Amino acid sequence: MSPASSQASASALPVAPDAPSTPLSWTASLRRLFGHVKYENLVAGLSGGVVSTLVLHPLDLVKIRFAVSDGLELRPKYTGIYHCMKSVWQLEGIRGLYQGVTPNIWGAGASWGLYFFFYNAIKAYNQEGRQSELRATEHLVSAAQAGALTLCITNPIWVTKTRLVLQYSADPSKKQYRGMLDALVKIYRYEGIPGLYRGFVPGLFGTSHGALQFMAYEELKRDYNKYRKKSSDAQLNPLEYIAMAALSKIFAVATTYPYQVVRARLQDQHNKYSGAVDVIRRTWRNEGAVGFYKGMVPNLIRVTPACCITFVVYENVSHFLLGRHK
């Protein structure tokens, strides 16, 4: 999952435009922000992330293996999505296709849950006291802030998922990591905190992905409900949510995919880069522009239905929980 403008985490807290920068005003702003926090958004987002990850994890594995395919001899060679999945199946069976699923479930569940949790709180905070709806740019900034906060919490989980997915041997005794906890412990022991936060900088740039997706999703929903002459937050049917989610996801992926390649290569244990600039320079020199789009097709095949499942589950669970709460 799925499931990411670069805003530094320090700027991730919305501040009223005319508020003086004093400790008292920050405390008041925090209280107002937390007044808009709803656990229902956390539960609904987490539910959507977990369901979509369980269904579509094998395609995520394929996407990452293509994203890091830089010609190293130790890597298996795949001719396409089907060949990759077939090769992994023949080597390790269903277990091979679900390598890294545990951190993926934790990561996708936590990311989607926290993302919706922060995003709706920030959006409600910015909407407070206003009669007019938020503009597209305000949706964009709210989503970017939510993405930066979420990444600060979840980046170590994504590092472990990438490491587990990139274990190519079928022999458990030859695998560097036995599971998610073992990977977390070993990465921390041998690489320290920086190891757990590999890929964090391109991940921060990647918050633009989530920001663009949420901006497009909100604008599509609002314009569609205006066309139907209903309120902008009126509930849609599952097919309408699927259409909005798919269009917004395709738009975001097409715009921001290269950062995912850079991030995956930084997190890969089989190659060493000095930083994001080094990845970009070497990828451009050795593979050209096409190198930054490796794995995009399996990624689109995976993330579009994953996004649709996540948003349909989220919207229905949140409406149910918020309806009960009211």
C-alpha cells in the first residue's frame, strides 16, 4: 500500500495566517487542531489499507523488483509481470509472493489510517469558521502536511518491507532477515537510525504524490456532487467512489513515479548509494530516462485497484462510524 509538496515535518502543523508566533498561540492552535481529531477516520483508513494490501501484495513485490533492476548479476532477470510472478511462485510458492507482507500490512494500514486521520483533522481546522469551501491548493497543502507527519512515523516500516521483498534466495538459511522484527532489529543494530530512515528525503518529496491524489479526489467529488445538485460531502455509491479514486490515483502516479524508484534503490541492501542525488545521477547515466519509470506498469496495475479498494472501504466505514457517533 499503496499508500505520498515536500513539506518538512516541522511545518506540518497548520497555523492561522494572522496568528502571532508565540508559545501561547501554538498551544491554542494545537488544542483547536486536536478538537477536530476523529478516531473514526483512523479506523476507516486503517481498514482500507489492510484490505487492499492483503489482496494486492504480490503486485507490490513485482513492482519493487522491477524498480531496482539495475543490472546487478545477483538479481533474477524477469521479462515481464507474469514471468516475475511465475518465477517467484515456482521458486517459493505462495509464500514467496507474500514476502514482506507483514511490514506492508503494518505500513499500509498505519499510513492510510494516519493519513486520513491527520488529513481530515487539518482540513477541518482550516475550514473552521469559514462559510466557503477549501480551494484546491488548500486541499493540496493539507494532504502534503498529513503525508509528512505520516512518513515521520512509518518510514522504518517501509525500509523493512523493501529489504524483505528483495531477498531472492528460496533457502531460509541464506536469507539475511527472518521477518519484520528481525529486519528492524538488524537494520538498527548495523545501520542505526539513519538505516531505518533510508529513502526519507525522496519520501518527503513523495508526499506530493498523496497531495496531488487527495486534491484531485476532493475536487472530483465536489464537482460531481455540484453536478448532482447535492452537498459536497454527500455519500456516493461504490462505483462512483471507484471512478474518483482511480482517476485521482492515475493522475498522481503519472506525475510523481520517479521518486519511488529513487526511494526503493536507496532502501535496497544490494547496492550502495551516497544519497538521492547519487541515485539520480547513476540511474540517468546507466539507464536513461526510462530507468526512472521501471516498474510503473505493475505499479499502476497494483495501486489503482488498491486505491479503489482503500477509498471504498474508507468512505463506507467512516460514514458508518461517524453516523453511529452522531
